[in-house]
Amino acid sequence: MLVRRRDDLLTTPRPEFLATRDELEILARIEHIEEQLANASTPYEGALVLRMQRLKGLLTWTLETEYHERLTEFDQNLRTLDEAMVTAQTEYDEFVRSRQAATHSFQNYETPISRLRGRVSEAIQKVDLLMKRQGRQLEIVAIDELMARRGRLENYRDKARFALADSYDRATQAQARSEVQ
């Protein structure tokens, strides 16, 4: 469409087609003011109409005199756009090929993945069973160790009682000897 418009502009010059957005807004505003002035009757109507014609003439003269530069710039921008479109299309085609390749490369993984999921599930069950067994073993070892400690503590308690009784006996004998003397 843009190439066709460029070719049309080469054969039939239309400066308003190459106007900037600001210039188009100004032109629309001038035409709107001209319409209002046509329907109004004021003492300054003639001067205002003349001013609007000057402004419109200035804008038209700018568009006419800069037409060839703007057309050249439009053509250069169009060529740059063509290059960018070719690059974008190439990148898009490469993306589509990569996506298709990735999709095809993952097709045969479903069976091994489901097999591995089954093995992982079995391994988790086995680990849970081993953890229960290991917990029971730790419990037995802890109970045995506590029983051994209890036995040692009872032995120490008995020794302490005998040592206390022995001390008490010695103290009593020493007191009895001191009373006798």
C-alpha cells in the first residue's frame, strides 16, 4: 500500500499526504476557523479571513516547497522499512522452525519420563520403608543405651551408699574413741 502511494505521489503530487501530524492539525484548525468565519458577521471578518488565508497559504507554501525533500525522506524510510520487514520475517521464520524442531524433539520423551516417574515413586516408597526401619533401629539402640546408663547409675548409687555408710561408721567410731579417752 505504501509503495503504491509513493508511486502515486511521483505521478500526481499531493503535498498534504506528506504533511506531519502537527501540520495536519493546524490545517484542520484553520479550515474550522474559516467555516466559523463564513457563518459569522463581525466588523473584523475581512481582516480575520485575510489572516486565515495567509496562514493557510504559508502552510501550503511550506508543504509545496518541501515536497521533494519529504518525498525523498518517505522513500528512504520506506526502503528502511522494507529491510526491517525482511529481517523481521527472517527472524519469525527462524522462530517457527525452532519451535517446530523443539516440539518434534520432545515427542518421544513421554515413555521414558513416565517410566522414570514410576521408578521415582518406587524409590520414595522404599526410602519411606527404610526410614521407618532405621527409626526403629535407632529407638532400640537408644533404649539399650539408656538401660546401660541406668545400670551404671544404680551401680554408682550403691557405691555411694556404701561410701556414705562407711563414712558414717568411721565418724561414729572416731566419736566413740574420743568419748572414751
